[in-house]
Amino acid sequence: MKRPRGAATPARAPAERPPMPRARLVPAAVVILVAYPTRASAERAAKGLVRERVLGCATVMPDGKAFYRWNGKEHADPSTILWGKTLASRSRRAVLAIRETHPDTVPEILVLPVRGGHVPYLEWLAGEVR
């Protein structure tokens, strides 16, 4: 049945909602993306950064190709990407550690914020880095 224009909507009983679970506070995480010229240099960096607990985890993805301009000349070179996971509060230390051993003059190092994720993983990550 159609309600006449301007007629009040019938009142409904409020639906009962289950209680919200308490949010667990986890430290903010970041992903650090780093391009390396070779798989070997990326793997060497990944092992060292995890061993030193700068990164909680590092994933190396080989077989990429980087296209860029350097000193006015176009380049297309092999590239291997390292995805490093650490806490936002440790990202400065991670960037400095990466720069110390990176073979490039101006290494591609990007710190990307993590806006969410699997809470148990983020808790594990927080326990792995120093």
C-alpha cells in the first residue's frame, strides 16, 4: 500500500547489534619498495636487512625491467624489486641501511604506508623489527 505524501513513517524498533569487538592497537607498518639492478644484490640486501632486524620480512621479485631517463638519456635495464616490511617508526633506519649498501648512485627507495592488514601478521611484524 502506498503511503500518502507527507505521512509519517511508522516507527520501527531499533535492531539490536552485537557488541563491537575491542580494536587491538597495532603499530603502523610500512612497505619499503626498493629497485635493485640484479637479483643477487636484492637477495643479499634482503638477507642482511632481515638478519639485522631492520625488516621483519623481505620479498624479492626478479625479472622486471625499469624504463627511465638518467642524465638526459633514456634507459631500459633489468630490475629486481625488494618489498620490505617494517614499522613506520623504523622506516628511517631502514632507508639509511638500504642506502649504505645499495649499488646505485640514486637508488629507488619508496616508503609506502600500510593502512590496514591481517592483525596477527602486523603483531608478528612488530615483534620482529628493532
